Amino acid sequence: MEKLIEILKKYNADVDYYTNEHLIDEELLDSFDIISIVADIDNEFDVEITAKDIIPENFNSAEKLYDLIKRLS
Amino acid sequence: MEINSLKFILFVAVVIIAYIITPKKYKWVTLLLSSYIFYWLNSNQLIIFMLITTLSIYLLSLLLGKIDKRLELEIKDKEKEEKKKLKEKAKTKKKLVVLIALIINLGILGVIKYFNFFSGNINTLLNLFNLNIQIPSMQFILPLGISYYTLQGLSYVIDVYRQKIDPDKNLGRVALFLAFFPQIVEGPIGRYKELATKLYEPHKIEFQNIKSGSLLVLWGFFQKMVIADRLAILVDTVFGNYTQYSGLIIICAILFYTFQIYADFAGCINIVRGVAEIFGITLAENFKRPFFSKSVQEFWRRWNITLGTWLKEYVFYSVAFSKWYLHLTTKLKEKLKKHAHLSKTILALCPLFFVWFSNGLWHGASWKYIFYGMYYFVIMSIGMLLEPVFKKTINFLKININSKKYKIWQMLRTFILVNIGMLIFRATNISSAFTILKSMFNFSNFGEILNGKMLSLGLDKGEFTIVIISLIIMLIVDFLQEKNYHVREEIGKRNVLIRWTIYYVGIFSIIIFGIYGKDYNPSSFIYGQF
């Protein structure tokens, strides 16, 4: 989880990723950030996030994103 | 059978009666048969293309589901490495299946809609190299709604491929999803998950739905026949002889065209959604007051929404989250470590290019439409690249971005950019678009406005008055909706006298002020040709 938060901080450092559950809904991360985040996750965790996983529910919080990574690994 | 015709209203009335008397279990059959009859009446034997699309996506989706199921069984109790290998193998097979679906369906669309465009361009290239070979041009009749049902069909098969939905074993449900009769004309482009079950499930025809749906149909007729078709008279005159006009007349024609295409397209969608509502079916919204947009990006989130969503989901995501692109992302980020904004923009632009190219090409087989798509791509690219400069300027000038004035400026700026886009869209070709754009700034004949030339463009004083009042009504309705005022609900709450006065005024204004073609033939919808 720490590794993931480190990645997310690169795109918006002002967010508390431990508590925020509306990263997409509140437009704290946009779809262009998501492209880079997915590339970083691919490198860091060796999981393949594909177009089918690109839904707001998977990216709205660090926890949900971490769940996705665990599911895919 | 145009959907703004009396014939269509009678057709809907017959389908409603048939739907009511059909037993619950078979109501979907009534809808499917009606849809096929509607299609046959419009396109005769060209229905074969829709049947090919239906069968191909149905069978190939089942095959995709089978591959997934088999994989599930195969990977049980297997080691991680073995699992990975089996998954890769299944993925390759699935890719092949989805590729076949794409080839069949885009192939049909490509040949029927784009053959002459591509062959013409290839011939030009061959001529350039002095090769004496010519691909002959062919005349195809475009089957009704092919650009819409093809996208719907592909979205279904791709969603199955991505495991977002399960393949449907019921061929009837898949067929109805593609053919539903009001929707087939101009969309909105539906998604299987949201639409298929709604269409298939039996609905009781409720009085409330008839009332509310009919009001939406009435509003659609008003937009199309009173506004769009009237504006078209002036627009056609000016754009048909654009070399003879300049300055304010050109500006007026462009503005009128922007409102014409909105009233035409949104009017059609309102008729479609209204008819569906009578059957208890809610279709996706395709417009959300686009002229209140504060940026071009926002405009496209409010204009032809279902096409935009489709392109985002199946073009943008397919490029941006493909393996090669993610690989490129990592490399580019490494190289541009110190320029985060630049690397983010460049990474966004590549998938956006494909989106706007597809958007342009989807609208029609000509360079003009591709140029139209590229126009939006360039505007957005400039906007994204210069974002830091804009931010600095705003800070330097101490502009309050939350102020009403600034928001109005943003809306105005967006509206102007959209109008230029509409000018490209309406012009016969790219060079005439540039000529019109140039002549827009020629005010040497300014006096023409005062000496009555404006009234010689097909609309007399009375017609102008009708069109201006109708436009104001349309914009007021949009404004109220923007303020979350549910116009139809509010009308429904009024007492009988007020309610029926509104209904009668609506009906009679369409009968009296509606534009009727030669021999009272209804005019076609602009987006019907795509």
C-alpha cells in the first residue's frame, strides 16, 4: 500500500490518500493521470491493468486501487 | 418513413396497441417485430446487413464466453507460471475472435460508407505515381442507422471480451438491443448493460408515461419542424451561394446553422426518447444543454454524449491502456522527468488523436469531416499545452475564475469555437470552409443588413419573428433545465386548464408554424445520413 501511495503522490501531492474515497468523482485525478498511474503500477507491481478495469470504482480510493492490484497479481 | 411524419405517429400508435394486447411473456417479440417492420419499410432488403451484424456479434460473443469458461476450468489447481501461460493462450484466442467481429462489422460499414472515399484517395495516389490503374467507384445505399447499430454491436462484443458483461444466450434480446425502432434512426447509442434488459422486460403502458413521453415527442417536433427546418431555409440559401455573401450575413448563417443542427439533432433524440418513454423505457441522454459549456471539452461531454462516451470507452481506453502505449508512457516519462506537464500532455494527445480522427470519420466519408475532427483535436491540444501559461496569466491579471463574468466569458469563447466547428461541418468542403471563414470578416457590405438584404434570404419579417421567438423559448427551456427545473414534471403538476393550454399551443404551433416540404413531405434529419 505504501508503494502505491508513493506513486499516487506524484500526481497530486495534496490529497490524503488514506482517507479520500472520491479521487475520480472529485476530479483529483483525471483520465490523463490514470494513464501514467497505470504505467507506474505495471512497472512497480508487475500487474496488467487493462481497459476493462478502467472504471471510477477502481480508482476512487487508494484502497480500491490496491484491491484491484491484489486481484490481478 | 421519417420519424417526424404522421406515418410514424400512426406506426407508433399501432405498436402501442399491439404491445398492450400482447401477453406479458411476448411483449419483447412485439417490439422486435415492429422494429424489423420499421426497418424493412425504410431500408427493404438492406436489413440483411443488420441481420449479419446481429448474428455475428451474438455468435462471437458466445464464443468469447466459452473461451473464458474453459480457461476458468483449466487454471484450477495450476501453478502460477502455468496459469499465466494458459491465460496468455486464452487471451490470444479472444483477441482473434474480437478481431473477426471488428473485421466483419467495420468491414461492412467501411465498404458501404467509405468505399468511394478510400478508392478516390487511392486513385489520386496512383495518379501521382503515374500508374495507370483506377479503382472504379461504386454506388451503395446506406442502410438505415448502420453507423449507430454497428457501434452498439461492437460495444457489446468488446464488453464481453473485456468481461464487463456475460454473453447473452438469448438471440432475441441481442437482436432487439440492436434494432429497437425509434433508436435505430439517430441513436442515442445504447450500452448493452443498461439497455438490453430494459427493452426485453415487459412494461405496462402507464397513462403517466404516455403523457410525459408524448410531451417530449411534441417538444422534439417543435424543435425540428418549427425551429430547425425554418433556420435551414436561410442557412441553405447562404451556404449554397456563399461567394455572394459576407460579413454579418455569413455570421448570421453560421449562428443559425449551429442552432439548426442542435434543434434538429436534439429534436430527433427527444422524439426517440419520448416514444421509448411511452413504452416505459428510459434511453440514455444525448444532450445536456451544450451551449452552457465553459470549455470545448465540456461541450463534448454535453453534445452527442453517447458517441463521446463510446469513443472514450472503445478508442481512447483501447489505445491508452494497451501494452505498447503503457510501455511508451514509461519511456517518455523517463525522458521528460523534469517536464511533468509536457509529458502528461503528450501522453494524452496520442489517444486523443485517434478519438478525434474517428469522430471526424464517423460523421462522413470525406476529408472535410476528418478536418472537423482534427479542428477539435488541435484546439484541445493547444488548450492543454498552454494550460500553465493560462494559469499564470489568470494569476497575473488577478482574475476571479469563480466570478459570473469570467464564466460568461468562458461560455462565449466556447460558443465561438463551436460555431467555427459547425461552419466546417456545414461547408461543402475544406476550401469553401476557409473562404466562408475569411468572408466572415469582410464588413464592406455592412449596409446590406439595413437595406433589407437579410429579408431576401428566404425568411421574411414574419418568419424571422417566429424563428427568434422559438429560439428564445428553446433557450429558456435549456436554461431552466440547467437550473435543475424539471419542465415536463412542472407542467404535469399544473391544473388541467394550464396543462391543456400548453399542449394545444404546442400542437397548434407545430401545425401552423411547422415547415412542410413539397407535397407535405417531412424533411430528413441531419444526423440520419450518418
